[in-house]
Amino acid sequence: MDQVATAKSASDIPYEPSLEASKEKVCVARCLAGDETAAEELVSAHTSLVYGIGLRLSGRVEDAEDLTQEVFLKVFRALGDFRGDCSLRSWIASIAVNASRNRIGGIVRFRKLFVSVEPPLEDPDHDPLEQFPDSDEAGPEEKFLAAERRQLLGKEIAALPREFREAVVLRDQQGLAYEDIALATGVPVGTVRSRLARGRAILAKKLTGALGRTSKVGAL
Amino acid sequence: MTPTLDCESRLERLSRRLDGDLSEVEERETAAHLEGCSTCLGTYETLEAVSRGGRQIGRETRVPSALPARILERLRQEGLIGRSPRQRSSFLLLIAQPVWATAAVVVLAVGTVLYLTNHPKEFEMRLDREVSSKPPAASPVDAVAGAKEADAAPRSPARESEAGTKASSARPGSGALGADSPQKSNDDRRAPSGSAVPDLMASKGDEVSANGVRQRLPLSKSSVENQEEGRVVGRNFSSVPTADSDSEFRPKPSASIVGGPAEQKDQKLASGGAGLSEKNEGAVRAELSAVGSLATEPAAAPSPAEVRSPVVAEKKSAAPESAAQPRNAPAAVASSPPAAPRAKESRTDAADQSISEVVPARWEAVSGTTWDEPPHWTSEAEKTISRVRGRGMVLKVRFSEVGKIDSVDFISGDFERSRQVIQMLKSLDRAVVPAHRRGIRVAGVGKVEMMSAGL
């Protein structure tokens, strides 16, 4: 029963807060009416999503920034076509995924990407210790080791085949629901489940081989 | 417990359990299996660690602090925010964008250059029209027809008739048709409504001639009939312009067209013009007379540039000695040394007239149709080409020299009628070469083969 309880707590993913559906419609309507404040709200609410997708799928900070601007240009150009059939978040995510696919030329480039989880260089306020998870029992050394393992995980994610990587990034890193991932990637929900399971299994196998013990993997 | 096939198949379910995607039944079944299967439990823990690590990576991703501002700035630059959609779609705002404005200027410039390149004749005609809008004091026509009436207000029909009669009588060899009916020439230029400036307001069948004056193209076969009956409908292009007509419609004379031997062409017509109706035959004879006079004009053939450029001819004709020269004196023109350039000028004038009048008239004569629109003249490799659009057909006419049809190509329209017209032209004049289009093919000069295409 403890395992079940653990599983339930694990599924309680702290997703990035997004505009609710009703607020989304209002925000879109205001944007279409020329309200610049609404546009700023929309951008600030979804920049992290778009930038995260761009960074994890392209692997370079510079590409991610360009991609983010490009995606928002597309979003605002097509905002009048947004009918509210899906969430604004998933709609924007689908644009970001497609833009990433178009931007990234070939599989070779994928192999050498994943820059890391390191913050952008231009952020002077960044403290490397901030990226470590807060844990009452974890000391600084353990936090540092956990960060190294996550860096390794990040590289392995970047080395995944595109379809698996998209599923893992959109689900685990961006917290999209299966339906939203299906919309963003253009595949059925069942395919999303399968790709996500296989992608996670590949990562688990590689990390187990690299770290030697499941317990170390679990320390991620 | 060793991994089984059942355990392998549970991988997706374990992954879904991480996301809380299992139903209540699936959840109970999976939990029960994990309690008894250490392998699946280890796999589940690893998957959970991977998923948790991924979420942590997502949380740790830092968006550059300046990125949202840059995005908003870019959106403003693109005009995507800060304006309502109605404003956004405003054309004025659209063209106010530097990129669009630049693109529009480039497109206009390129289009203008291409147009002028492809329509040099029209461009020159426009220039010429502007030139001719000034008082044509230097024109030799006005030297004869009277500069005093050049600035005059609209003439009365009586005065016009009088002037025309004088001019016709003062012209010794005013052409095969012009000689037999001077009064008709006057009538031809008189508007039915009695308008003082009749042809300037004409609509259908009008054409702006190469020297910039609006002229009337032959209207139809019935117009020829009307003229023969003394009724005036439009200007008959089969008649050679008289001095009066020149003074009114053309600032330049066409001395070269006067006095040409038409007999040779008549003989040719008699031998090859079978199949024409009497009316058409008469008109064709008239046209051939005019063309014959062009063809037998002595030497001094105009250069292609002269043929194409009425502006050049206009400037040349404005020379003082030309203005002083009596326009209706071919012998004097031929004998006097200063007349050599004048012969060239006259040839150029004749070229203009031939292109704009004789050929349409011939077209009308043999086809019984009119030109629905002014011919579009172009030049290609020193040959003049026109797209001739008559009723129900469009042909391309190529002239090997002034007044000489080299070939007629069928472009579109009534093919059978076009074929008949081409054959008539062929029988009347030198080699008329039908095009290869739609099965017509040239087998040689004067020979036409009909190739397939159901013909």
C-alpha cells in the first residue's frame, strides 16, 4: 500500500501554472482586440513552455531563444484561428514542436546536442546550488551528485530518437497531458503512451548501466 | 520473482502509473503485481526516478530574463500587438511597413522597365502624341494645308469641304481611290453628327496612329458599302489620304504613297485573287494600289529604327527645307538633292501609314471583318509584328518590310475562318505563311499544307 501511495504522489506532477480555459479565451479575445497587456500576459505565461521545448529539442540556448521568438510570432499571427478546441497551452506547444522540427535539420545534430541544464550565461543572478532539489536530509554534496546525475539524464534524453524525446520532454519536463502531447506531436494518445513508456525505459536502462545501481538512479 | 512476458508487457502500464493514467481496476491490479514482483518494482522505481529527474530538469530550466521583453518588442515590430486586427489588416498600415514599401517600389520599377521594353512602340507613340499636341508649325503638311487653320477653332463642314477640295485638286496623283472621289474623301472625314472635330471623339474602330493622331480604323464591310453608296459611316482606309485629310488628321504628309503603279498588283490580283467577292475584290484592288505604290518607292528604305520610331521621323520631317518643300511633287522630290533624306522620311511616313492603315484595310477587304481593337505593334529582329484581333480570330502578322506581309500566324479563335483569311492573303500577296499551330504547317513559300488536326 505504501507503493501505491508513492505512485499516487509521483503522479501529482507540479505542472507549470497556465491560464485556465475561460481566462484563456478572455486573454485571446483581448489580444485580438489589440490589448497589449493581454499580449504580455500570454507571452509571460507561455515563454517557459516554448523556451523549454525549444531548448530540449534543439539543444542550444541560442536556437531556443530564436525559436521562442519565432513561435510567438506564429502564435500571434494565427491567434485569430484559435477556436478553443484545445487548451491554449497545448496549441502553443504544438506550434513550438513543429517549429522545432522545422528548425532542426537532421538527426546528426540531435546527437551532439543537449547543452545541459545549465542556465543561460547571461543570467548573472544564477546560483548553481539553486538547481538542486530541496531536501531536508540531503546535504550539499548529495545535491551536487544529484545534479550531476540529472545532467547525465539530460544528455541521455537528448540522445533519444526524436519521437521518444518529444514525448519525454513534453510529459516529464513540460508537464503536458497525454492528449495535449498527442495534439502537439500529431499522433494518437495510445502512441503517446507507448512512446513515453519506451523512452523512459531506454533512459532507465542507460542510467542503470552508467550509475551501476538502481539506488543511484533513484537518487535523481 | 523472475521477469515474465507479463512483466515486459506491464512496462507501459508502469509508465502510465507514474502519470496517474490508470483506471481504478488497473491501479489495483498493478499494485498487487508490484507487491509480489521485485523486478517490476525495481523497474518502476527506475522509471519513477527518470520521470522525477525529467521534471526537475524542466523546473531548473531558466528562461533568459530579457527574453519576454525581446519577444514583445519583436511582436511590436511586426505589428502583431498594440493594434486591433482591423488596424492590422489596414492596407495603408501594411504598405507603411518599410519592407512592403520597398518591395512595392521595386515591383513597380521592374514592371515599368519590362513594360517599356516590351512595348517600345506604344511608349514612342505616347511621346509622339505629346509632341504632336504642340502647334505643328514645322510640319510640311501644314505648309501646304495652311498653318492658318492649324490653330483655328472647329471648322465648319463647308469650310472643311472647301479646303479638302482644294487640296485634292492640287494633288496630281492622289492615288487610285483618292482620285476618283475627292468629295467622298471629304465626306469620309465628316462626322455624321456634324461635329466639328469628328474623329477625335470616335470610339469603336479608332486607332491612334503612329504620329499620334487618333484615326479611325475600318469599321466593317458594310462601311465600304456605305461609302460606295455615298453614306459616310467611318473613314475608309482603302482611300489614300488627301491633303485635307492630312491637315486634319495627320501632321505629316505621305507623299510616297502617291502615284504608285498599281497595275502590277492588279495583274497579280487577277491571277491569284480568285474566290473574292466583287465588293471585297474592289477593296483589295484599292489596297493593293496603295501597297504597290509603297513597294515601288525608289530606294532609301527606312532603317528598322526609323520604322519603329515615329519620333525620329517626326524630328526629321520638322527640318526647314522639308517644310518648304511642296509635298505633292514627287518628281521634285526625286530629282532634287535635298530630297534624299526626305524620301527616307516619306518612306517612314508610309511605313506608319502602311502599318496602321493599309494592312488593316487589306485585312478588312479579304476577311470582311474589322479590327476589334487597335493593333498591338511590336518589333522583333527588325521585323514588325502585330497581333491582329478581328472578329472571332486573332492572328499575328509579320512584315518583312513595309507593307509586305511575310507571314500570318494563327493565334486563336475561329480557326477555319482564319485559315480562309490566310489563304486569301496568300493568293493576293507574296508568301503568307501560316503558322504551325493547330495543324497548319508551312511547306514552302506559297504552299500551305494542312496537317491533321482534323482539318
